[in-house]
Amino acid sequence: MASTRQKALFVLFLLAIQGVKVFSEEAAAAEARNDDDVIDGLTKEQREQVANSGEQHEFQAEVGRLMDIIINSLYTQKEIFLREVISNAADALDKIRFLSVSNTSILGDTPELSIRIEFDDKAKTISITDTGIGMTKQDLINNLGTIAKSGTTNFIEQLAKGGNLNLIGQFGVGFYSTFLAGNKVSVTSKNNDDDQWIWESAAASSFTISRDPRGNTLGRGSRVTIHLKQDAYEFAEQEKIKALIKKYSEFINFPIYLRVSKEVTREVPVEEEEPEKPEEPKEEEKKEDDLEIKEEEKKPEEKKPKTKTVRETVFEWELINDQKAIWLRNKEDIEEEDYNKFYKSLTRDYDTPLDYVHFQAEGEVEFKSILFIPKHAPHDMFDNYQGKSNSLKLYVRRVLINEQFEDLMPRYLNFIKGIVDSDDLPLNVNRESLQQLKMLKVMSRKLVRKAIEKIKDIAEEAEEDDDEEEEDKQKEKAKEETREERSEEERAKEAEKEKEKEKKAAERREKFRTFWKNFGKNIKLGIIEDPGNRSKLAKLTRWTSSANTSDITSFDDYISRMKDGQENIYFIAGETKEALMKSPAIQGLLKRGYEILLLDDPIDEFCIQHLTEYEKKKLVNVAKGDFKLPEDEGEKKRTKKLKKLYQPLTDWWRKLLDKQLDSVVISSRLTDDPCVIVATEQGYSANMERISRAQAYAHPDRARAYTDSRKILEINPNHPVVKELLERVKESPDSETEEMATLLFETALINSGYSMSNPTDFAKRFYKVFYGALGIPKDAKVEEVDVSLDDEEEEEKKPENTESESREETAEEASSNEDKPNDEL
């Protein structure tokens, strides 16, 4: 028993020794692997050497407080850190380039000026390397350990309170945004006047500086490595980094390279196993082989080595910012194709722009800008009209600061795309929003003025073509007499020139029509929202006119066609221009030769209400009761007598429909219809009432106060129906006369574009009139029709008998035809 226990203990002892041995081997292997791990170009031994030999420095108290504010409350997006680091790298490259102008030897063995970005997905780091001026040991302490030598405490206090301060270029606080995404930041830097040093900090109260054990690996410049936090691992992804570079730093002057991985295929040889050596034949077999007739020996063909296709990952440097900032070049040096290419890159539009303007603003504020007018309106242009627009991108020294900035361009011009770049724009600390200064308002005014001027140029080109067309017609008549004397060749050349000229003129006219079709509503919104530019925008508006319903016209063209003595511009608003042309409200105007603007867009009447007049010509709605048709003295006297003649009818009608009617008056605008309904001066027109009722968020009580307001009934004194009503009212109006007058009023409501409050009563009155027209008694009752079900059964049987009889007749006819000769058939 004892021996058995001893054996068991001995086995356990051996297993324990073996386990210790295995564990020690695994630990040694893990340690060996750790020794081989390289992070940011440093092995484990080098990292330990840096940690042990580094000099520890304390941050200034103000810097510690600043980093706390930056990390916790200042920046709103973590991705900003990459923009800030690239901007700092570009500044360092600018400095070395400036110094190299006077001293080319300062570039040394590193003449390339570039920025290179790489990431380590396993170690979760991202590194930004530049070949700029670099920093000495003292520069690292001064630039990354302090903010400023004076006023720092006051700055921190104001910043903590939320104050906006102009800091860019003074404090360099953008570097500290790296701690938004990283829990540790390492800066390796090499200046021509010093060795290569490593600065490290974990956003605590201190940082360390040590000499780089690797020696001079950079040549010149700086390398910022950010050890990412767990919630910022996305910044170690290739596509994410590429998107951020294109978004914020696409137009940096210096090339930005990203180390990207790609999968490639290549052919590799396949290792073949050596074939086994065949056994040597026996002597008897050899003799038999010798007796055989041997053929001529052929040289063996060289065997091609077998290969297989494998996929492997390779790394290479890819240029990200290949698009150049063309707004910095002179307009004369830029081709139209360059503008089109830049526009497509900026907006991701498939088509070229309709037009563009490239300018440089000088004076109180200096900036450069390119504004594009697209050919097509985006489908969601008004979906987020009150929100921030991304139509204009704001750059400061070619670094994107904001792409959703609503203060530079008003909302009604949100269709205009482009960029604005300024070198001296004052910014607050986070570079994400501008200070509300007078300078910003100046920039906005200049941008709006340039945009409106460009639209005006497009409109004037189209108008000039119309004027030239009239002149050409007159010249054509003068040339007609001398044309026969010219040779055929001259006439052909002249005809070709005229054809080319007409083609270009048509293109210019079509250009503005395209603009108005897509963005005309925006211009009308501008008249409502922008009082300062209202008169300029009014010149750009186009309307449909009764003179030509298939084309558009401007206010200036309308005024040029006005009749002598006409002082106002007449318009009427409704759903469609076809319905407006049939409106009874404009019958008299059309008969007398007046032109009326037809407003068929829901926004048109709102726009006109804010405009009120154009070039001292009042805009008059002919669907309102305050409209008066121009009359001479004779017409005025006639109208006065007609009012007196029809006063019994107008007073009686007004009293009959007191709740619906404000007044009943004699109309001078009607020619064919007996009456028309128009709004009072302060009331809603039929179009405005329709729009108001359709509002989803309209207050019912407030809307009803306008829509149910009393109207004006205008009657046609020349119409036989009105004459008959007058005679009946003079004698003694009965209930039938009242019914007819009410029905006539409701019919006029519908014909004038209004809706009825009680359509059921209207239908009953209409049916009564319909009875009389058909000769049916008005008191006729609705009775059921007697239907005999027996008759229906008999009718159902009849078709069957008829069908059988027809079949019998067909059979008899066929048999009789067989007995007849062919010629009789």
C-alpha cells in the first residue's frame, strides 16, 4: 500500500516539474515576442531606455487646466485632432521653405517637403510625420510645455467662462486636441541645430524628454504619434483617415501621403517532391531491350516550373490631396475645364455648373472665393431650409474650418456652392465657429452681392439677345435690297454667321430659363427674407403673362408694354395659368387690351405682398375689391347712373346674404359672367384662402377668421340674369327669387376660386333649378321603380331558344347547299 502511494507521489512530482518547465518555456517565448514588438519604431529595450533616461518636467499650472478644458468641453468632435496636427505640420514646412529661399543648404539631405501619415491597427496608434523645421530640446519644452509668457491665467479664466478669444497663431493650443483621441502622445523631433529628441505625455501634470536612442532617423522634422483611446480606435482605420484628410486638409500646399495596404496577386513557384528512383532492370531484361530497334533519341524539353497564384498584402504611400486650390491662381491662368473639374470634386455633382464667379475681396476683410451656380436643383433643397447649409465651405489658409456655416450666405441662396478662403480671419480657439464680428457681416455682404451680380449677368445676356433680335429684323429689311447684288459665297458666309449668332443667343436665353426653372422660387424667397436686396432681386424675377402664356417675362418688359395712362402693374394669383385666363375677374381687362401677370406658384402672392411696388409702379391684385378699372369721364358718369338704377337689387341682395357679403357693387370688369366674388382690401384672395386652408400647422380659429371673412359681390349690369333679378326685386321678391339669388352667389363663389361653407345646401338648390329645366315639378317625390321579376326570367330564357333556332337554320342551309350545283353556289 505504501509503495503504491509513493509511486503516485512520484508521478505527481514529475508532472509538476514538467508543468514548471512548460510554463517557463512559454514565458520565455512570450518575453522573446515582446522583445521583438516594435511600436512607433522603438523596440521594447529602446522604450525602456527612453523611460529610464528621460527628463521629467512639470506642465505649467495653466497648461494643465487648459488640457482639462480642451479634453472635456472645448472641442465637440474628436476628429478635429487630425486637422490640427496636419495644420501644425504644414506650418513647420512653411517655415523651412521660407528659410531655404535664402539658404538652400538648410534642406540638407531631406529636400522633400511633405507630410506622411501611417497607422498601426494592432498597436492602435496613428503617426503624422513632416519634414519641416523640427524642434530642438528647448523648443519642445517651450512650445509643448507652455502656452504663453503673459496673460495666460486671464486667458484660462475667460475660456472657462465661455468667452471667445482669438488664439490661433499665438498659443498653438491645437496640439493639445490630440488628447481628445489619445491617452498618450509622443513627439519625436529633429532640428538641424540639435539631436533627435522624444517628448512624451499622458495628459497628466508632467511630460518627459529624452534623447532618441535610435539616433537621427528623421533627418529633419517631427513625428507625432498618438496612442488611441478605446473609444477612438476608428482613427486607426485606413478609410476613416483618408476621409478626414480629404474633408479637412485636401487643399494643403504640401503633399499628404497615407501608408495604405493593398492586396495584390502574384505567381510563386510550387515546390515539387522528388520522384522515387525506379528500380534497375534485371540483366535478362536489359538483353531483351538491346535486341529492340532503337529510335533516334530526342532531346528532352525543358520543363517549366509549376506556379500558383497567391494573394498577399503590400504597403505603399498614396497621395491623398491631389486636388489643388485653384482659387489661389489667377483667373487668366485657369481654363474652364479646370473650373468644371474642381466643381465636380467639390460638390460630387455629375454635371458641369451653369455658371461661376471667381473673385478676390479686398478692403476691410480680404478673402478669395469661387461661387458656382449648379444646373440642377437638389431634390432636398427645401427639406431642411431652416437648418444649417453646407453649400459654402470656409477655409482658413486652405484648412477646412466649417462646412455647415449659415452666416456667410442667406438661406435663399443655399443652392450656390463654393469655397471661401481667408488668411487673416479671426477665429476662436476651437476653429469650429467664427466670432460674431463686423468682419463676418462684411464678408457676407460681399458674397451675396457677387452672387446676385452673377445671376443678373445671366439675365442681362438673355435680355440683350431679345433687343438684338429686334434690331436685326430692322437691319434685315434694309439689307434685303442690296443682298441680290452680292455673290453667292458672300451670302452663304453671312447666313452662316447669322445662324451661329442665333444659336449662341438661344443658348444664352435657355441658360437663364434653366436657372429660373430650378431656382426661381429661391429668388422669390429672397424678396420676402432680404429687404436690403429686394429691389435687385425684383429685377431678376420672371412671371407668366396674359400676353404670352407659354413664355416668361420680367417687370421691365411688362412696363415697356403698358398702355398709355396705365399707372399700375396688374396681377392675379391662382392654381394654374389656364384657370386664371378663364377667371371672370380679368374679363374686362383683357377686353380692353390690358396685360395681366398670372401668378400660379403658391409663393407668388406672398412675394408680391412684400414687394408692393416696382419702379414706382404699384402692384395691384385684380381679384381684390379695391381694384378700379381705369375709366374716362363718360364711363364714370355711366357707372354712377348704373349704381343708382341697381340700388334696389344691391341693397336687397346685401341684406339677404348679410353673413357672407360685405357689399354688392356694380362691376366694370365683367363682360360675360353675371357676377363675380372678390376679396375686401384686407381680406384673403381666393388663392390665399386656398393656401391658408391647406396649411398643416395653421391654427383653425385664426385661419377661419380670414377664410370665412365677408366678400364683395360684383354684378354685371348688362347680363340678362341680373336684369331679371332687378325686375323681380322691384315688384315683390318671393322665396324663389331668394333661392335664385343665393344660388347665383354660390355659383360665383366656385367660379371665382373660393370654397363653399355648406355645399349640401348648394346641391339642393341646384337640383330644384335642374327640375325646372327638365319640366319636372319641384315638389316631385322620389319613388321606387316597379320591376317584374317574372319578366326577367322569361327574358333569360329567350336567348337560349333563339340560339338553338339559329343553329337549326344553319344546319338546314348547309344541307340544301350540298344538293345545289357548284355554279349555283
